[in-house]
Amino acid sequence: MAGLATGAAALAAPRVLAQAPPHVAVVGGGFAGASAARALKRQGADIRVTLVEPKARYTACPFSNAVLAGLRDLDAQYFGYDGMKRDGIDVVAASATAIDAEARRLRLDDGSGLAFDRLILAPGIDLMLDAIPGYGASGAEVMPHAWQAGEQTALLRRQLEAMDDGGLVVIAAPANPFRCPPGPYERASLVAHYLKAHKPRSKLLILDAKDSFSKQRLFEEAWEQLYPGLIEWVSLSFGGRVTEVDAATKTLTTEFGSHQAAVANVIPPQRAGAIAAAAGVADRTGWCPIDSVTFESRLRPGIHVIGDAAIAGAMPKSAFSANAQAKACAAAVATLLAGGQPAAPKLINTCYSLAAPDYGISIAGVYEPREGLLAEVAGAGGVSPLDASADVRASEAAYAEAWFDTITGEVFG
Amino acid sequence: MATTRHRRLMRGGLALLAALWAASPHAAQRAPLPAPAGATACSGCHAPAGNGPVPGLAGRPAAEIADAMAAFRNGERPATVMDRIAKGFSDEEARAIAEWIAAGP
Ligand SMILES: Cc1cc2nc3c(=O)[nH]c(=O)nc-3n(C[C@H](O)[C@H](O)[C@H](O)COP(=O)(O)OP(=O)(O)OC[C@H]3O[C@@H](n4cnc5c(N)ncnc54)[C@H](O)[C@@H]3O)c2cc1C
């Protein structure tokens, strides 16, 4: 806990006297927080950076759907924090339990405290397990969400492997906003890929709490081509919203009836990680309103929120967005600490999905602050073309894999 | 290598920055401040030396990067995503990004 000792010392001795560099605390070592910590250290200004993250290793969600389909090892999703330490970042293995924005101090779950000049909060999401009656923490052990990768991913994979041919797999998808908008549909595709090869009499049902979804026409085109008759999507208007589950019998109830699953993947509604509400930076929606130039909380100055936890306007909750926001936020924080005025950023998102191992599709967008929100730059972005050749789909699948390798290298390598 | 980099920075009118940058103990791994709007997002896909099918940008002259962005934008150069991304940047913005990348490590 060396970081805590220096943090306490920095509080006791005013910075002006000690000539110490400013201190930025980053809470959460996922794609957002780890990118921000690194970017702060690498952009040249003399800033002391502490990364607060309880887990010794990070489990990445992108490509975890390929793990479910048996196309990839869960080990390929693990990343450590040694790269951060090599960069001179103080990595503190603890959870933040409270943040006092006014006193610029945060408390950790071991009871100690940490002083900061600015704080970057990147806690990701909290899954609202109790929002679906009958689900809860015990329901998630039977009908895994696998929406935070790790043991849940392994559990859902084991269930799919153990299922008899002819079983019904149900994916319950949440309403917007949620982490990774194309994620449930990529998951349906790759699970279908597995079923087609190993359990061809099985069916996959998507019960959806919304009437449309990301890259919808592209996914539907791919399902028609690759898995005809295997995947059925039930929209909100046709009774797709799951209102209750019974874990004991793996039954999912909707307004229109009920479905008994052999394997059920329930993806519950989400909100910003719990520390956001504790710090007072989440609003009634459960997410964090931010300034679109600096990512500083609109509710608590001195705290910047990035990644899935933030309300980033038109930007989707993705690892690519989290990384792009982190780098823009780090630049703004460095400028603010130097007494400057941060310039308006431009951000990019590119999200790939696999409909099959050699069939990639993408959505891209360019974003800039407009009327206080991150808005899409008109005329840019959009999705892959419909009716594209197999070569185009294969090259996008290869780009997807290169992207994962590059971004995890930049963030954790 | 370092002198070429400095010359490029000066050409971009960033002489002061170059001096600061050279003075930094870890100059090798740091890009000059401040990055123009959009510039830091590129490395999400483009590793400095490239990765598989995605080309690296390190060491490329600014003009080459700016020309590529223009060709992606007006459809002269076929692409899967760069056409969609390039349309989000004006010529000036793309040139500023290209100069920043070319000046980097
Ligand atoms: C199935 C699936 C597929 C996906 N595929 C893609 C994809 O292909 N491309 C893409 O761009 N995105 C994808 N995503 C989305 C991506 O995973 C998220 O958008 C991304 O992880 C968000 O990063 P984050 O840092 O905000 O949150 P996280 O990655 O969740 O990181 C948050 C971190 O904060 C830590 N933390 C939480 N609370 C505290 C606290 N109180 N104190 C200290 N630390 C704390 C957590 O331990 C965690 O390590 C996918 C997601 C899923 C579920």
C-alpha cells in the first residue's frame, strides 16, 4: 500500500511547498481507466498517477462471445497490470468505497484514504440482478448473464457444452442503454455457429426488451445466410420483454407467455458501477452526466467519468469508445492541471461483431461536442454494407481480431 | 532519427514543443502535446508498427497520411471502415492529425 502512504503525505504537506507533481487517481482498471492512467503518464506532463483496481487481472469482454462458442480460450481474455507499473503508475489493489469531491479524497475498502487533485472514475457497469423478478444473484448462477466476462462466461460455456442436441437456448436482451449494443446479437450468432456444428437440432430464441437493435439488418442477413431457421428474434412489441424468471425450471415469462429453456442467458438492465452513485456523480437514470469536452462530472467538479458509466451522448458503451474517451479525458485533465483550457475533442468508435469466425460486420462513428453532448458528426460513420462479398466479411473478421490485439496491447501491454 | 523528428516538428510550427519534448526523460515513448482533435483515437486500431492486416502509421510522412484520408473520404481508395471514419474529418483536421502522427515516436 505504498500509494496510500504517499497519498496521505501529499495531503499533509501542501503541494506548493513540496514541489510535488499533481496527483490523479483513476478508479477502475478496465478499458476506460487503464487507458486513462497510461495516457496520463505517456503524454509528457509530470503527473503522479494512481490506479485503484481490486482485481489482480482484468477479464476483457470483447471476444468473450467467441469463448462461449468454443472458438477461443478464456485465458486469451486475461490481462494484468504489470505494464502500468512499468510505466510508473502506482497500482493499488483495492476498491474505492467513497469519494469526497470537495475534500478531494477517496476512501478504500481497507479503510485507508487517498488524496487526489483530480479523479478519473471508470467503474464500468453494475448489473441490476434484482430488476427481473425471480433472477437476483442466485438466479445468475443458474441463468448466467456473462455480461461481465470471467466465471460467468465459463459457466455459460459449460452449460452450452452440456446441453443435449435439440435444446432451446434463450438469450434475454435488455432495453437501451446498456453495455455493447450489438453484443447480444453477436452472441446469438456465435452460439448458433456452435449449435449448427455440434447440436444441429437446437434452436436459439432472443427475447428482446426493445423493437430494434444495432446492425440489425446485417445480423438478420447473416442469420438468414448462415443459420436459416435456427435463430428467432422476438421484439418488445411481440412480447419479447422478460417480466419474470423461475431459475429452478429455467422458465422465462413475458407479457405474452412463457418459455422453458435448456440454457438461458439473462442479460439484465444496467447502471453505472456502484461507486458512481456513492460518489454522487450518477443521476436518476443510474448513469453519469458529464461535460462533453472534459468528461468532468456535471454533478461533482474534480471527478471525471469515462467509459460505460458515463452518459456519452451518441457514443455507444464499447471498449473502443472507452479507450478513445480515456485518451481525450487524459489530455483534458493534464491541460486543466496545468491551468489551461481544454480544446473540444473529436472521438471515434469502431465496433466489430462476428456473425461467424470468418464473417465480420462493423459500425463506426465520429463524435464531437454539440450543445453539451457528444453528437455524431453528420455524414460520417455507419455500418458495413448489406450484400457484401464473403471477402469483405472475412476481411472485417480479420480487422476485428487485429483490433482486439492492438487495443489490449495499447492498454495493458 | 531524433533530428529528423525535430525538423518535422519545427516545420509544423511546434518549435517550442519540440524543445520541451526533447527535454523530457522519456521522450521515446511520448507523443508531443497537445494532440489535435481526433488524433489519439487512431491508435485504437493502428499499432505503431501495424498489426496483421491493419497498417502501422509510425514513420509515415504527414502528406501520405493526409492524402490517404482524403482518398478514403472521396471514395477513391476502397476501404471497409476508413471511408466511414474519414468523412468525419475536414482536410485541415486530417492534416493536423497527420502532422502529429508523423512527428511522433
Ligand atoms: C459480450 C460482450 C462483448 C463485447 N464486445 C465488444 C467489442 O467487440 N468491442 C468493443 O469495443 N466493446 C465490446 N464490449 C463492451 C466493452 O466490454 C465495455 O464497453 C468496456 O469493458 C467498458 O470499459 P470500462 O472500463 O468502462 O468498464 P469495465 O471494463 O467493466 O472496467 C471497469 C473496472 O472498474 C473496476 N471497478 C469497479 N468498481 C470499482 C471500485 N469501486 N473501485 C475500484 N475499481 C472498481 C472493475 O473491477 C473493472 O475492472 C463487449 C461487452 C460484452 C459484455
